[in-house]
Amino acid sequence: MQGANGLIFDLKLIGFPMAPPLININDIHLTFGGNDLFSDVSFAIGERDRLCLVGRNGGGKSTLLKIIAGEIEADGGERFVQPGCKVAYLNQEPKFDGYDTVEEFVLSALDAHEEEYSYRSDMLLASVSIDPMADPKQLSGGEGRRAAIARALIADPQVLLLDEPTNHLDLPTIEWLEGEIKNFRGAVVVISHDRAFLNAVSNGVLWLDRGVMHQGKLNFAKFEEWSEEIYRKESEERAKLDKLIAKETVWSVQGISARRKRNQGRLRRLYDMREQRSAQVDRIGNVSLAADTGGTSGKVVIEATDIAKSFGDREILTGFSTRILRGDKVGIIGPNGAGKTTLLKMLTGQLEPDSGTVKIGTNLNASYFDQKRVALDDSMTLWDTLCDVGGDQVMVRGNPRHVVSYLRDFLFDEKQARSPVGALSGGERNRLLLAKQLAKPTNLLIMDEPTNDLDMDTLDLLQEMLDDYEGTLLLVSHDRDFLDRVVTSSIVMEGDGLAVEYAGGYSDYINQRKLSNAGQAPTEDRPAAKTGKKAFTSATAPAKPKAAAKLSYKDQREYDNLPDKMAKIEAEMAEIEAALSDGSLFTKDPEAFQKKADRLDAARAELEECEGRWLELEMMREELG
């Protein structure tokens, strides 16, 4: 901008925005089931924003996205959209009822005055490899998702709202979507569990945590560091407030006895502080995940030799061999339709190969986690889903647990125990299926897209559980980050019947393929054979503490005492869990049950803190030699 005296001013530098936000959300709140889902939520969406909306499952992310889209109304607050701003919304579960063809479904997104965009339908559907004349109700999960993405893009919107867009998508389509978002001229708000996807597309974070919105202008790769800093400050503020309350409480007693007269101002201050502290919501606990191997399998779990499979003229697999040993964690990667499920069925004996042989090992207890969640009945309650033979007990790793106590391990409360499965969000349904499957003894886990809809914290815990799991894992996934963290080798379906096994996760496969294409041999850092160890990414590798001459007296004493302390906590937890497994306790004394359950959560957190500290000190000792 040029002023009257000829000087040029940068409007940004002097506080003038270059463009108003496309959407402004101001002080909205929503109550669900008598509880505040979120309150006083405010943020703006600018024209080049790439915002990822993250938070715990069931915390209101999808509901908030629907409010932004204008699909539902908040109980209060204001939603303002710039006049003429086109908003497109991708539902987490697209509905195809009422449409005879995919083309009809895609074109339904256009308003009467937007017919000029109809030519884009064929182009978009071709880019995602969908037949415009196909029956949308017959599409697979991945095909349906691709058709829904085409529908969201057809009108060239200014704001694109995407709820779990990568669910059921294969890696080539995810990478295509990344490119579309990067080249998109408008704003994007996306809910996703896919870390690699969010790292690739985001320039801002909307974090919905315990009903409160935190907004940061940062790439998702920095989210963990940023969120932990917020938690640290909250903890410090709570500690300060607790000290003030304790101080004022002492005064309220001593002051009265000394002067026989209350200072009403200080008392009001005390009551206000107590109210403020009670209103604070502590950090939500983590899901408790563990799996029982149910006995040791034979050393060789699966051995396939020169197996092949065709359907008509289409070759799915030709001359593939592999040997999967006890404890291996094998990822199966490839585009949708490449034959991943077919290979999985052949390896597990559910489908005979056309030629070649598959030998299944001895003493196998297999558990199958399917991506369509067919093991869940929407009409059943969570209680009945876990107690499928009746009663109030569920056998967990050989021990009886009260169903409400076990559900708490997966962040469900007693109110939800009697709720129907159909009322759960996608992430909550996945947690319930995990609860059902992990209760069974198994030494062979077969998991087909287990990460769909899970929040980041649960994904981290699932990764840790699989890392500690002593059985064998077959994992079909399109989540690149999760593959990198979990698997020891990857079978890649490369098309035309070709399947190749690589050491490590997705990133290792990409690096080895690049080296192979360049005619280079793998280096020691990129082994060509299975290592039997999980590849750590830089995001998960623990930071090394600084070297010192030796442990201080205080650190050494703490190190020596921690094992006893952890043993006492574990003993207390075992005692509480035994009490909670008593089915009569919840019925006779719900308050006592709740107190024990709360103490169990606190003990878990205390044990986790002790384990982390012990590990830190152990690393220091190892570094010092």
C-alpha cells in the first residue's frame, strides 16, 4: 500500500489482515447427553489454512466439523461464513442411498447454479479409478471413499472439510490426495489418525482436548512437543492453585479461632478457588492394552513355497515364497485390489493356492481383527458384546474381570456399558473391537487396517502393545507411520502377480527399492534380511540423556529404590483388580467400585511415571559404562 507521501507500507506489519477469514467460529458450545461436549470454542479458517483437527475419540471432533459445515447447529455461539464461500464436507461414513450410479452421487453435490462444474465429474472419477456408471452401493470401502472425495472436490470449493479421508484408501490414493490438498487453492480442515498424511499437508493444528480448543500455527510433526508443553503448564497451574487452596484453608480455620470473626473476602476467595479447581478437568487417561499369547506356537508359524493364485485371467500372485517365524511382525502393503486380502487368506489357510504349498505351524491360536468390524452387532450393548455368554464377567487373559472394570481400560464409563454399539463413534467402535479381541488368548494376531478411526494416543499404545507382543503379527495397513513403528518386514504387492518381501517398515521398503533401482547393494543401515527388531523413527526414539561422570548419590539412591516402589504399586494394582473383578461390588456399592477404579487409574499413572524414570536412569547408567 502506498501512502500520500509516497511511502510503501506492509499492511501485515502494521496489523492489517490481508484477507478476512473464510469461516469464523465464535464461542460455540454443545451439550450432549446432559454433559458439555465442548464450550467457548473459537477459531478462524483463513484462505490458505491447512488445519488438522485432532483430539480423543468421542471428544467431539466429527461433531465440530459438522457444525463448521453447517450440517448441525451448536447450542450457542456464532458461525459466520463469508458470502459466496463454497464449503464442501466429506462425511466419515458416506451415504449412497438413493443414487443409482456413482456419477449421480458425485453430481448431487452441485447446486442448481453450479452445473458448469458437471464436466469435472468424469475427470475426478477417472483420477480415482472409479467407473461413473457403477452402482455406488456395491463399492468397496476404499472405492466408496474415493467416490466421496471426488464429490467433495467437484464444485471447486473454497473450504474443504475432510473427516478421516484416508480410511480404506491405499497408499497411491493417499499420496494422490496429499498432492490434491497441497495444490488446493482454498482452505482445508481435516480429521485424521494418519500421522504421515498430516505431516505432509498441515500448517496448523486445532486440538480439541477435554472440551477446550487449543490452536497452534504449526505442522503436525511438532504437535507432540507443543501439546506436552500445554500439559506441563496446566500441571504447574494446578499445583499453584492447590497450594493456594491449602494456604487459605489453614487460614480459614486458624484465623477464625484467633479473631472469632470470618474475613468474608478471603472466604469468598477460598470458595472461588475451590470451585475453579473442581472445574478443571484432569488429563484423560490412556487405554490399557495388553495381549495374552495363550501359549507358545511352533518356531515356524507359516511357510509358503511358490504359491500362485489367479481369478479368471487376472494373476493375483505368482511364485511367491516366504517363511514367517514365531515373533515376526509382517506388514502387507499394496494398492486396493492388488490381492492383500487374498494373500492373507492363503497364508492363514482360509484359501487354497492354485499351485505351491502353505504349511501352517503348530499350536496356533489365531485372532482376526477385521476392518469392517463384522464381529460387532450395532443392536447389542457394550456389556453384552463382551459378555457374550451372559452374566457380568469377562475372561481377560485367563482371569475374570467385571465387564465395567474391563471397559474402563478402554476409556468407556459405566453409563456407556449399557449403551448400544450403534451409538459409538468410529474410534470407539475400534476400541471396543480391540477390547473384545485382546481378551482372547492368541499367539497369532491378524489385523486388517486396525488403525482406522483411532486417536493418536490409542495408536501409540497399540503400537507399544504390538511391540511387546511375543506372538506373531500379520498386519495389513496403509498407515505409513504405523508400519514404520511396528513391522519387522514388509510384503509388498507390486502388481501383475508380483510380491516382494523387504526388511523393515514402509520407509525401509522405499529406501531399499530406491537403492535397487539405482543398482546399489543395501548397506548395513538398510539390511536386506529380517532383523527381528522394530524400526524406530526419530519421533519415537528416546532422547539420550547427557553424559556425566557418574550417577549422583540422589539418582543412584532413586535408581535402587524404584524397583521396590514399582513392585508395591503393582501389588496394589493386582489387589484392586481382584476386588473389581468381584461382580457383586458394582451392584452392592457403586461408589466403592468407582473409588477403587479411580485409584487403579492413579496407580497406573504412578507406575508409568516410575517406569519412565527408571528407564531414564538406566540409560544414564549404560551411557556412563
